[in-house]
Amino acid sequence: MKRKYVKPTLDPKGKLSSITAQTQGSAEIGTPSDIRLKSDIEQVGVAANGLPLYNFRYFWSDAVYQGVMAQDVLKAFPEAVVTTATGFMAVDYDMLGLEMKRVH
């Protein structure tokens, strides 16, 4: 059975509203893109779709990546954001026409 689409919204603290989180479920699709999982964040540009691009590290890695923050994507392209079973947001880069890159 197909679920009704509910546009994701942020509460005042920048988290997905409880209604949104319940609707999105625990799909494990997309790339972990939640700002709460990243460090050494530096904006380095803007993508063609208007989203800010950042260089960053995941807390569990020394590698530097370039990509987007789920919190930015949620505001502009909510359909490209899911909440994982762990409560963090992930982004479907294909829906954005972007690719996360490893910088070094």
C-alpha cells in the first residue's frame, strides 16, 4: 500500500518534526548527510541547483569529502531527504543531480 506523501518539516531546533519522522519511516536509502555527523565543515561553493557545497569530514573518518548538508536539502528539496533508523538524515544525491566526492 502506498503511503501519503507528507512534506518534511523542521522543528525550531532544526530536527525533523515527529509527524515527518513517522511518515518517512526508517528507510536506509541515501548518503548520510546530516550535519550532526560531520566536522571541519567549510562552504566551498554553490551547486547548479542552488544548494551550498561543503568540504567536511565524517566523525569516523580522516577523509575529506565534498557534498551537501541534509538540513539545507530539507529546506529546498524535501523529497530528497529521508530519516534513517538511527534518527540521522540521509540525502538521495541522484534526486539532486549531484554526486558526493572524496576530496582527499
